[in-house]
Amino acid sequence: MNFESVFFVPLSPSKYKKIMNQDDVFKKIVSHCKEYGFVFPSSEIYDGLGAVYDYGQHGVELKNNIKKYWWDSMTLLNDHIVGIDSAIFMHPTVWKASGHVDAFNDPLIDNRDSKKRYRADVLVEEHLAKLDEKIRKEVEKAARRFGDAFDEQQFRTTNARVLEQQARRDEVHARFSRALNDSDFEALRQLIIDCEIVCPLSGSRNWTEVRQFNLMFATEMGSTAEGAMKVYLRPETAQGIFVNFLNVQKTGRMKIPFGIAQIGKAFRNEIVARQFVFRMREFEQMEMQFFVRPGEELTWFAHWKEARMKWHKALGMGDEKYRFHDHDKLAHYANAATDIEFEMPFGFKEVEGIHSRTDFDLSRHEEYSGKKIQYFDPELNSSYTPYVIETSIGVDRVFLSLMAGAYCEETLDGGETRVLLKLPPALAPVKLAVLPLVRKDGLPEKAEEILHLLRFDFCCRYDEKDSIGKRYRRQDAIGTPYCITVDHQTLDDRTVTIRYRDTMQQERVPVERLHAIIAEKVSLAALLRQLQ
């Protein structure tokens, strides 16, 4: 198992209030997603299905815009990257060759009293988080006591209670790291016992042994029980790229270096699926495998590490919201790996991984298929198995990072509060709303006429219910960048009021200028130009 460290990041006193409210913020985001048509619990009328969600009318638009942004950034901005769409079902030997059949496992442990099953590593991670919280509270208490004179670094390195708690935390973390990296499940169980970790339901420490559980969903393909073949729902989209390497290379006459991109569903039977759409059993990936000459992989790894971070920061959520987490322990097939993490309401979490996978995947498929999977390099006049740089990003995680980064509550003059989503205009699910000031005097008809002029280029909404103020608030809540208000003056001089979401400023403009004003801000091309 590839172990990813659990970090404690020191925070400035100005962020303590935010820490204390992060659970409330996350709950508000989840509630907001349902109330405004972004995400619904799947099969909700039947009490739902654990860790499975449906995207609503606004959620699917935002999700499609995210995918379009990624796809165009790969295939339009790079003339040596092409796309494919491989099948979800693949020959079962694919997953044997990739190592998923034998090694795609999570360590599970049962509590004998509650009969509930848990991921052993998650139990320890949650215990580490509690230790971090104790340290955080000590620092927060001191920050309140000393005010502006508080020196956080000095306090952390001199306070006896903090030093004691940090030493305990470091010891647990070191044992945890060794147990996972060595696949020592007895040591992992002993750590759970020594830390006195209890079952959240029974409150007891009556634990079973730790054992492995494969995360792949299995099913059968065939019309009869005797002739059925065991197949798997793919746990990742990358293998569909690897098995099509020669097909794409030959038919596209691709020359190294080149990449293959794909967007598609993947499935993992997560035991502990949580944190809304962050970890689900059915999710969507955007992956690109970039094939390079052996020996050049680390140069390209550095290139894609920088390029992918630039892609995220162009969204405007704030550069400080992103960071790299280089892996301390590499998978057996990798010689470099890093994650791009975003500061969610529940801490910094991975949204994308960049990995140098060497020639592991193509070599394994060559071995198991018996087919030669190599590239003849005319410049070197020799054949070799290409090395691979992988960029793998979760659509749902980017969606959640945007919702978390864009969600705002603002107190206006007079004490009124508005909730808005400061989504990047190019990705906003609705680009503009056309609103007649009143439902009479020909204003609805004029608003419909303007809507018809714009709807072929922009996702538009028409709304005439309630006061104009309430309609503005509804559009703020779904992240609509522009509201176009049609009033009686419109009938006289064909001008309308355009209201800007983030500033609430209003401007009188001719109807003929609307398309140019809106296109300039919501164009995906403008976002892509930032990546050049």
C-alpha cells in the first residue's frame, strides 16, 4: 500500500476562527448543493445509497464545464496529446497485469461487539487528527491570551504540553507509517490497541485481526452460469489507455513524446466512503498518460507538475489554497510522485496526482498479453518501452474544491445576508439570467426576445417569480455571473440593466452590446489563454 503522510500544518492566529467553523461551513456547502440543484443523494426516495450521488441540473452543468476545461487544455493546447474513450468492462487479465487483482487492497478490521467493519488506516488517521486538534487548541488558547504579541513558532517549540503532545503524535505517526509501508497488519492492529482506539458505535476495543479487502467491484459476463466470465468494473481509467497505446500510436502516427487523455467513470468498493463527493464508490476521472523516452521522465515529470498546478490556480480560487505533497513512500512502479492538494473545509486534500510510472504498465501488459508493446524511435534507430508520466484528476474532487472555494456569505448594508457562489464565470453552470422587472406591460415578452438572442451561445435562465431582489439572490446562490433586468426604459431605448454578481454593481447597456460584454468574461478560451 502506498502510504500518504498525515500532516499537521501550523496556522496563523487569524485562521483559528475559520478552523473552529470548518465543520459548519462544510455542512452548509452540502446543504447548499442539494437546495440549489447541484448534488442529490442517489435514490433518495428509497432512503439513498451510501456514498453514491446524483448531479442535479446545476451540478451537471458545472461538472461538464470542468471536464470541457480539462479536455480542451489537454487536446487543444498540446498538439501531441489526443483523446480516447475506452470501455468500462475490460478483459480480466488487464487487472491481473496491472496488479489490481493482487494488490488493490485496503486493510480492514472488525469490532466484535458492534459487528461493524472499519478501515484500519482510517481509524489511526482519525486518532492522529484528534492529537492534532489537541495541539491546535493549546495554540489557539495561547493566541487568545497573548493577542498580537503571540509568537506561534516559539510557543510550539517551548511549551511543555505542546511538546509532549507533539512527541506522542510523532511516535504514533512513525509507527503508522512503518506498518503501512511494510504491510505489517499485526503492527497496525497493535497500534490501534496501544492508542486505545474505540469503535464509534460500541465504544469497545474488542478488535479482530486486520485483513485485506480488494476494492474492485466484480460481476459476471455471459448468458449462462456455466459460460459466465468474471469481469470487473474498472477502478481507474488509465489501463484503457495503456492497452490502446499501439492502436493510438500507429493510427495517429504519433511520435514520442505524446500523450493520451481520457475522461470516464471508475468504481471502487470503498469501505469508508465519506466527506460528500470527495470519496465515492462511483466517480469520474480525467487522466492523461504521457509517453516519453527512458531517461527523460523526470524532466517531463517536472514539466507536468508545473503545468497542472497552473491549471488549478487559473481557476481563481486563491493560490494559497493549493500546495504540492510529494510522496514520502513511492509505489513499486514509480520513481517520482506528487499530489496537488486543495484546502477543503476539512483540511488539505488531494485533487490530482502526478506520477512517473516508469515502464511498468506497458511492460506488464506486454508480458501478460504476449504482444510486443514498444515504440520504434526513428531518431535513435531503436525500439524501446516508453516511460509514462501520469496526471490523474478527480472530476468530483475538483467540483467539491470549486464549491468550497466559491461559497461565500456576505453581510450587506442593513444587516441582510446573501449567499453566493463566486464560481469562475467560464465554469458557472448558468452564465446569465434575464429578468423582467414586472410581469406586465410587455416586459416578459421583451425579456423572452432578449433571451432568444443569447441562448445559442450561453446557458441562460428566465425568471419572473418574486421580487427582483429575491431573484438576484437566487442567481447569486447558483453562481450566475450576470443578471439582465428588463424594465420600461428597455421598451423605449433598447437598453437593459446588467448586474454583476460579485460586486452587485449595475450598468445600463444597449441590448446589442450584451453578447460582447458577456462573451468576454465567460469565454473558456480566455481561461485557456492563461495556461499558454
